[in-house]
Amino acid sequence: MQNEWLYIGLFLVIGVIVPLVPLVFARLVAPRKPNRIKQSTYECGIETVGESWVQFKAQYYIFALVFLVFDVETVFLFPWALTLQQLPLFVVLEGILFIGILVAGLVYAWRKGMLEWV
Amino acid sequence: MSIPLSWYLILAAVLFCIGLFGVLSRKNAIAILLGIELMLNAVNINLVAFWRYSSPAQMAGQAFAVIVFAVAAAEVAVGLALIISVYRRRKTVIADEIDLMKW
Amino acid sequence: MTAEQIIFLLTGVLVIGSALLVVSVRNLLHAALWLVVSLFGVAVLYAILQANFLAVVQIVVYIGAIAILFIFAVMLTRRELLDKGSQTRTAWLIPALLGLLILAGLVLLIMSVPGVNKTAGALPTGLDTVKLLGTALVSPDAYVLPFEVASVLLLAALVGAVYIATAGNKK
Amino acid sequence: MTFWNDPINFIAAWLTGVLTGWHLPSALVTVILYIIGITVLIVFAMTLDIGLVWIERKVVARFQDRLGPNRIGPFGLIQPVADIIKMVIKEDITPDGADKIVYNIAPVLAATSVIVLWAILPLASTIYGVDLNVGLLYIVAAGALGTLAIIMAGWSSHNKYALLGAFRMVSNMVSYEIPMVIILLIPTILANTMSIRGITQAQSGMWFAILSPLALLIFLVSAIAELGRSPFDLNEAESEIVAGFHIEYTGMKFGWFYAGELLHAFTFGGFMAILFFGGYGGFFGLEKLSFFAWLNIPFIQVLVFLAKAMLGYWVIMWVKYSVPRIRIDHMLAFNWKFLVPLSLAVLIDTAILSKVLASQPGWLYAAGMFGSNLVIGLVTIEILRAYGRKHHQPAGVSTPSQAMQG
């Protein structure tokens, strides 16, 4: 195994432990006197109305959808950007074709009014 | 690298079968898609393991793993859009109740 | 047993354990979160295999995008199905048997392949696999066609998904 | 190799000598060294984080013509320590309907997603955690964990404000991730590497901020949006959804969201310094002169890096306390209809020019890059102006289609 990933793995483990330390410490020293009112869902001083897990606008979902496709495409441009200097100009144009297809998707979503908040 | 290739292949096979089980046994259409994701990941483990153990200078395995990523993303985007659309019309995400195509 | 093998086995247990939870827990949101754990484990496997690019892309694409989309979809369709009652079909035994059968077949197949127990040597020093991947993905004699087709596929998916998701909007 | 040239390896070599003297296996020695190094680095980051609480409060006070913390210790310096003690001894309330396990994991994950960024942050030419050859994507991957933490917090709190805040925050973060990832491609093209250290070294002669000022601006905007700071702070718009995704969190769990946000802002200031201002180096070749040789001392480099990062952090604070909040439709439209097309234009321009001008002398290369960025910027402003004239409406009436003018 490469040592750099070992380092990242250990970093992740310690990066989880460090935030846990004050939380565990707080658990030991902080008072705990729960009651029903204290643990009720917060609602600006009045009783909570209705189900808390509310239905939300589908618009959020549409943006997540557009994001997913763009995210995957742009991530795949990284190997291309990395080899740009060594390869002929022709390869740059291939990458730009790839970006062009990406733009076509954006234009479609824009034209269809997907990017409007309705 | 002291891990035999067979370990990766068996792990991938187990993951694939778990995904298959999920696809066949779950009622909820979203859960079925979750199972498909597991199966696609099993495929990717195999591709990357073969890349590493055969000839690392040949990028075929990684290149195809990249394509599988794209396929997975496309599948999730369209699949979930279909489920949301069906849910809006018929108020259900149970795969067995979505039987419009039967008639 | 070497340290590397122990790390692999721990990761394998994590991947398979959380995958089992993905297909079995009732609360779908928990299933999606367990999927995140499982996919993270797969990213660790890529890191052990020294596929650096795929390891980070696995996290960026699967955890940062696909898992988020799943969680959104679960929340959008929650109203009716409040995770009450069974989430699996009544006939779950048949898929389980089928899965085990296929698993047994696959394992037999894998073990019968000659040279499957070989281990890999270290990567040649100075081999930048990310650059190699970049070259492979855009060279005309390698994988430029699948690469461009993948982008067309994603475009088609975007157009299709956006169309389907909003088809019934403007009634 | 002396302590002053290469402190990390100097100490590491000494410790290795000590540990192998105890007949420990060499793999174990490596792990122990890593653990010591990581702990020191994280403790340093956390100490810095405590300092940032004080800086943030002092700066916001000055912006708002107040004094800020000034009671505890000289200039109120001990104030953040008092804050931490208060948060630790506060009662920790878990709301009834909460999904307990997810609820407790979320703040830890939020803090971890920021801390792991320090693994690849080069503080000086010889002081750095690890030099990953996919460093830029690693930043994006850590951001993905942060997004997940927010959606977990919002969902598990069982509170509609928390859920709404989480959705706003997540749709905001994922949307602005696209221009950010596109812009990260530009240092990749210019430096011909994805490793953070490689990018720093590539700027020893010329900052990327000069080669591509537009990329810097887009990076700054999308970084502020990723952080969820004002003007993109819809996630915790107090007047609408009270506090957003962390509404139900109390005590130290809330503290981790807060500390994570501050450290995240500083870390992004650091990445801005690394990607566009040469990080710990980038003195335009000055350090090669014998008179300025002291600029190569690692400890001086750490100070230079921290100063540059602090400057980036200060700009982020400046924006936060000067600009009012934007509506969510404006925010998303600004991203998809303005930032994404603009960043794609900058990317195509950089890709073609870096290829065409590659064999030209340095000054022509820099002038061409800078000039083309200037042209794109001017064209963009003209398009916006034309658009603004066409869609001009009386003041006070605003429609989502006007959002582009942002």
C-alpha cells in the first residue's frame, strides 16, 4: 500500500477522534435533566404544528439532478486537463467538444425553464 | 501488494449478489435502485483489481471504470426522475403497484 | 498475515456489512446512508489498489452527488410510506436463495481460474497513473470514443431526466 | 539537512533513530511518526480555529462600529476559551423525535470534513502532510462529506426549519460546486499537475491570479457559497427559518458546526492563496537572490502562507459583513445562468491559449492570458449591461429573470 493513503487514512481517524474528545468530555461534565418540554421540537415558542418531515419543493430535486450530471462530466475533464501540455492541439479540441456537449445540456435545461425557481 | 487477486474478486462477487438480492427482494423502487448501485460498484471493483494485477501501464480497467461511473450517474438520474414522476401521478413508489405497462 | 491484508479484511467487512444493511433496513433513509458507508469502503479499496483518481472520484461522484440525489428522492416520496411495515416482498426467500446460488457459482468460477491467487508487484516508480488515464481517455487509438459517448450519454440522461421530472408540472 | 531547512524530516529522522533503538518494527515506527505528525498538525489547526473565533468577533465588531470582546484577558483574547468552556458545560438536549445516531454523527462529520483538508495543505516547502497527485479532487471530495453532514443534521433533527435549512444549504452547495470544480481545472492546466504542492511550485515565477484573474473571482464567489456564508446564508436566514440545519443542536455539538465553518473559511482562504497567489512561495523569483534567501526558511514560509490565507479569510469576512442576503431563486439563477457559463468560457480560453502560447516567451504568455481574461470580463459586463437595459423594470419590482444582474 502507498504510504500517502496510509497517512490520509490515519488523518481521517484522528480527524474523527479530535471532534469526539470535547463531546465525550461534555457528556461527563454537562448536566442532564431532560423533560418533555425541553425536548420538544423547537418552534419559536409555540406548539409544533403538523408533521416535521415536511414535503419540500421538487425544485430542489431538479437542481440536484442537473448538478449530478454536470459534476460527473466536469470531474472527467481532470485527466484531460492534466495531459493537455503533452498532447497535440487536436486533443484540446476533443476536450472542448466534451465541454460543448456539456453546454448543450445546460442550454436545454435553460430553455426548458428548468433553471427557473417556480 | 500482499493481497491475492482472488480476494478482490470474491469481495466483488459477494457485493454483486447482495445487490442482486436487494433488487429482487425490495418493494420500494428507490431501494431497488440502491441495489443496482451496489451491483455496479461490484463491477468497478473487478475492473480496477484487474487493472492493478494485470498490467498497470495499460489503463483499460480504469478507463472502463470511468465509463461505469458515467453510466451509474445516468442511470440514477433517469431512474429517480421516473420514480418521482410516477410518485406524483400515482402516489406510490412500490414497484409492484407500478404496473401500467401490463396492459 | 500482513498489515495490508488486515486493512483489506476490515474494509471488506465494512463494505459487505453495510451492503447487507442497505438491502435489509426498513428506514429507507438509513439504507441510503449505509450505501454511503459501503461506497466509502469501496473508495478505500481503490486507494489500496493505488487507483488514486478513482478513489477520490468515487467519493466525489457517489457520496457527493448520487447519495445526495437518493436522499432527496427518499424525502420527496416519504409522505405515504413512513417506513412502517415490511419493506421487503413476502417471497424474499427465493431471491436470497438465488443470490446464494449465483454467489456459489461465481466463487467456484473465480477459484478455477489459473493464477487467480497471484499478488501484484509494486507499481513502477514514476508511473503517474492519473496522467496515463488522461492520455488513454483522449488518445484516438485508445478510449476517446467511449469517453465522448459517455458525455453524450450523460447529456441524454440530463435531457431525459429533466423532461420526465417536470413533465406533469405545467398542468 | 538541518533543523532550519527541513524541520519535519529532521525531527522524523531523530525519532526514527530513537524508536528503532527500542527494536520496534519499521512499519510501526512509520505509523507512530505519522500519528505524532498528524496530531501536531490537527492541534495546530484547532488552536488556530480558537484564534479565528476571536478574530471573527473582533472584525465583525469593527465592521459594525462596536468594540467586540474586550473583557476577558487582554483585548478579550481569552474570550474564545471561555466560550468553549461554556459550550462544554451546557446541557446537551436531543429533541424527542430525533434520529439519535444520525443526529450525533452529523456534527462530528461536519468538523472532520474540514479537518481532513489540512492533510494536503502545504504550509512550507518542507512542511506538509502529504503530496497527493489528485490533491484538487481531494478538496472536492472533502466538500462532499460536508454536504452529507448537513443533510444528515437537517433530516435527523426532526424539525421543519432544520430540514428546510438543510435543503437550501445543500442545493446551494451542490450548485456552486460546479463552477468551483470547473475553476479548479484552470490551475490544473496552468501548472500541469493536480498536486497542491506542484501547483504552489509552478507559481514561483508568476501567480495564477495574474494569469487568470477571472478564475480567482469565480473561485472566491463559489467558495463563499460553499461555506454558506453571507450573502449566501439562506440556510440559516434567522428571519425565515430561525437558524437552519443546526437549529436543534446545543452545546458543543453546535460548537462543532460553528468552529467547522470558521476553520473552513480560513482553509478556503488558504486554498485561494495556494491556487492563485503562490502559497508559501511565489515571490516572483526574489527568493533566488542571496539578499532574500531568508524567504526560503520553512518557518518564514509558514508565516507567509498564514498571512496570505488570513488575507483571503479577511476578504471572505469583508463580503460577509457588507453584502445583504440574496433570495434563493436569485442565488441559483446567478450560479447556473452566470457563473457556470462564465467559468466554462474561461476554461476553454485557458485550454486553447495555454496550448497556443506554450512555446512563447514568459512575458507574452502572461500578457496573453491576462489580456484574454480581460476581454472575457469586458464582454461579460457588456452582455450583462445589454441584458439589464432590455429587462429594465422600475425599482422595487423584481422578477427571477432579473437575477442575472447579480
